Amino acid sequence: MRIPELFKDGHTVLSFEIFPPKKDGSIETVYKTLDELTDLKPDFISVTYGAGGSQPGCSTREIVSIIKEKYRTESIAHLTCVNSTKADIDRVIGEFKEHGIENVLALRGDINPDIEPKKEFLHASDLIAYMKERSDLSFSGACYPECHAEASSLDEDIANLKRKVDAGASHLVSQLFFDNEHFYAFLEKARAAGINVPIEAGIMPCVNAKQIQRMVTMCGASLPVKFTRLIARYGDDPDAMREAGIAYAVDQIIDLAANGADGIHLYTMNNPYVARKISESVSKVIR
Ligand code: FAD
């Protein structure tokens, strides 16, 4: 099923994001994670591209196929283009076609200062336009409630996001955020700019203090006082931090659902325990 179809009946879509196992991980760990996550009946599961993606038997493409075929759950393959040539993308299109993959989260990818970008695709919108001409795939894109780090303003970033939608992205997934007000302000601007596709809110349950620091450095999300107090109080106590992090995410999700968000995209960090706790806490709220 093409992802935009999932939004048509008006329920709050719930999706999970997982990443392929690290280099020393095995496909068995993927099965274990998927056994538990698919049991929670998300609308779809997306699989990131990059971390360990080249490991035989554990590529993004292979995991997406497993989710669809073995678990009968819809899935999206993330795909970045900053280090790809057109020939690389042609090969990927062929593979997706061969394996019946319909949905792609098309991304530029972060620019690694140690790797010279191929420069055949400058933006995610270029990747979408290129693939759309050559395939019948359904495209999703990323969006940034607190502005992408390279954009000079949120207005500029949203104008670029509109280009991505005009190129063919028919569904957007947001970067994680900890203050729903940023998401609402972004949504208002995006809608005013004529972006009318479903936009899912990205929620990262922060269950340990180290992970929070890493995530915030990586994605630039701001931390509201309510959240920093929680880290200050429970950051050194793993059990308490996990409980508090789950409760914080549940609180965010309930507020988003009550405000009519199209969907919630849970960055599960391959942690089925956390995904289960959250799903069970909001099962009546988001359906
Ligand atoms: P773009 O949409 O190309 O935007 C990048 C910058 O260029 C922005 O500042 C934007 O304003 C500007 N821009 C965009 N289009 C134009 C245009 N036409 N003209 C001028 N400027 C433009 N990374 C991975 O490596 N693997 C993953 O699996 C992955 N999954 C992700 C999932 C989500 C939901 C999100 C939010 C991010 C993910 N990322 C992933 C990170 C992502 O690759 C980085 O955030 C990257 O820096 C930007 O990717 P993008 O597709 O948003 O880029």
C-alpha cells in the first residue's frame, strides 16, 4: 500500500522507525525486534539507510522486504542521495521494483566532511524528481519543525520543503522535537505555504541521558525547561530516566493527537520495550 492511503480514513497514523543492525549485529536481532514491534500493529515501519546498510543480509532493502513479506506490515525504505550517482539510483530503482517495494523516504543525507559528495543530487527534491520520472514509487520526505541546520530561517526551509512536495513527496515525517509548540508553529506555516500532504510528528522517547545529549547535538532540537529538569533529576538513575522519558513521550503524543496531528512517527531506537509501553499508553487515544 502507498503510504498516503493510510491517512485517508482520518485516524492518527502510528509508525515506527528502526535502523539496520550495526556491523557486528546479525539478522536474528532484526527478527527479534520485528517480532515485538509488529505485534504492536503500527500502520507502517520505516527503515533507516546508512548504519550498517551494506552488511549482507541486513541492508535497508532486505529488512523492508522482510517487514512486508514475513510480517505483512507496510514499510518505507529510507534512501539518501548525497553520496550516490544516477547509476547507483538506477540500480536501487531496479532492486525496489524486483522486490515489490513501493514506498521510499527520499533524503539528501548529511554531508560528511571527510567524503566528497558526488554532486549528482544536491537535494532530496532532486532525488524525488529523478526517481519519479523512472518509477511508480510513492515518495515521503523529511521536514524540520525547528528548521534544518543549513537553512537561514524556517521560512526559507519551508519554501524548500514546498519544492520537495512539488517534486513529488506525498507524505512528510518530521525531525524529533521535545516541545509541541514548535511543531504547531511549523505546521501552521507549512499549511500557509500550500503544503497539504500528511505530516507526521517525529517523537523520540529519551530513555537515557547520554542518548539525549547525542541526539540533541545531532539534530539540534531544543530542550524545554520541563525536559531539562527531568534530566537533571533522573539522568543518573537509568530506571527512573526510562520511566520519565516514556511518560514525557506519551504526554507529547496525547497532546498531538488531541490537536489533530496526522500521525506519530516513533523513533523506536530498536527498543521494543519502550515502543510497547508507549503504544499501550496511547492505544485508545490515537486510533
Ligand atoms: P533536503 O530536503 O535536501 O534539505 C537539506 C537542506 O537544503 C535544507 O537546509 C533545505 O532547506 C535545503 N534545500 C532543500 N531543497 C532545496 C532546494 N531545492 N534548493 C535550495 N535549498 C534546498 N539520514 C541518513 O543518513 N539516513 C536516514 O535514514 C535518515 N533518515 C531520516 C529520517 C527523518 C524523518 C529525518 C528528519 C532525517 C533523516 N536523516 C537520515 C537525516 C537527513 O539525511 C539530514 O537531516 C540531512 O541533513 C537533510 O536531509 P533532507 O532529505 O531533509 O535534505
